[in-house]
Amino acid sequence: MKDRQLGRVRFISGDNKGRYPFCHSVYIAGEKERIVIDPACSLDKLKLLQQNEGVDAVWLSHWHEDHFAFLYLFSDYPVRISPRDYPPLTDINILLDWYGVMREDQRAFWRKMMLNQFRYSPVNNARFFKDGEIIDCGSVTVEVLDTPGHTPGHLSLFFREEKILFLGDYDLTSFGPWYGDVHSDIDETIKSIRHLQKIPAKIWITSHEKGLFEENPGEFWQRYENIIYERDGKVLEFLKQPRTLEEIIAAWLIYGKPREPLFFYEFGERALVTKHLQWLEKQNRIIFDNNHYCLIQ
Ligand SMILES: [Zn+2]
């Protein structure tokens, strides 16, 4: 996967196709400011970028660790993020709370991973994006698009001159959208996917996998949104008999089968399935009764 210079905007492909724990990064070489967005593509590439071309500031599309993995290289630089996604960057306990990791043994495990693998360190020098802000970086004009759902403060960015739309974690992958955190929201995710489709872009950048779309993603949009309804369908099918939460999780309805590392995917399965159960309850399609989820006929 190649890096691409697109006018003053550069697509920097992440290691392992930008799959977790990596993502693709974006670099903008404005005349006023040079900015790296989501510094988690590749340690070597980011070191070279810093040494050879220079970086003035870091922007984060949202608070997830696979977008700040190499932020420690830029610890003296100003960081900009949505104020709604800032709390987890200020305190590792808030980050664990926002992921919904409550059991003490699991918290210890995730805490260690955040500290060792992602070198988590509280960010004290954050600046905030304003809703709908338009930022002039010098020959690069960036429109900040509020796209909640994946996280409450997730931002997408539209680079006006190049007509490039950075979608962030609305990544159009075949796995589908993530909305498994405590503050993630399925309805907001759908709204954001639909909003992004309407932006008059010519090139689309996502944070993971394919990463660069030089033609309109077309059917990828609908396919991506449909994954939400397919997940819902699987949950409803499984609830033809009443089931406990643990039975539903053990059926691997979202991931299809157990995957390694198990603790990681079990966490993901639980998180996403729980969101679907809450969503279906809200729509009065299921009820929780006597420790079992049941269809409302
Ligand atoms: Zn994310």
C-alpha cells in the first residue's frame, strides 16, 4: 500500500493495511501550519516526517488508541481534538470507563496495554475544534465535520481545495462500523454515515484497510450501513428463543466465530451485541425479562 501526495494533503498508509493497532494518517503541509492527523500509521514513517518535513501540530479525529499510538513522538506539540472526546485523553481511568471495562482484572490488563503498547500519557496541552469550524492552514482550507456515533466527538475533515474527505473511522470496511463504547450510538452512526455521503468530495480517505478511494465509494456506503441491520437481524433470529446475555455473546453473532486474541474479540463481541440489545429494546422489539432477552411478538 503506497503513500500518496494529493496536492497539499498526503495519505500516509498505516502498517498492516492500517489495521488495528495502526491506522492510516494524513499530513497537511499548509503554508501556515503543518499538521499530522491521527499519528498511528507507522513509527518509522512518522519519525521521518518529523525529521524531514516538520510538524507543527497534531490533530486527532477521536480518542481511540489506534489513532494516537505514536502521539508520544509529538508530546511537546499542541494536540487538537473535539472537546467531547477529550476526557479519555486526560486520565487513563476515564479511558477505561469509556470503553466500559469495569472488572478490576480486565482493567488491569487494558491499563497495562494502554501504557506499554500505546504509551498512554495524559494530554494536557489540548486545543479544541469548534463545531463546523473552518480552518485556514495556508493554501489548505479544512472544514471540520461533526460526525458522532463511533465516539461522541468523532470528527471528519473536508479539505476544500483538493476536495478530499477524510472519513476517519467510518471506514467502509467489510467488518462494518464500530459503536461499542459506552458513549457510542447506533442512531448517530447512521446519521453520520448518511451525512458524509452528501459531501461533494472527489477523493475519500478512511482510517483503516483500503484507505484511499479515488472514485466515489458508491455501493460501499450502503453496504457499510446495511451491516448494522444485518447484525440486528442475527440478534433477532437468535432470540427466537429467550436467551441470557452470556448465551448471546457466546454465539459470536457479530464476529462470526471466536478470534485471537480472545480477550480482545470477546470484549468487542460483548460491546457490540450489548448496543444492539439496547437499540432493539428502545424500539420495543425485545424485552429483558427474568434474566432473558425475548422477542416482543
Ligand atoms: Zn475508532
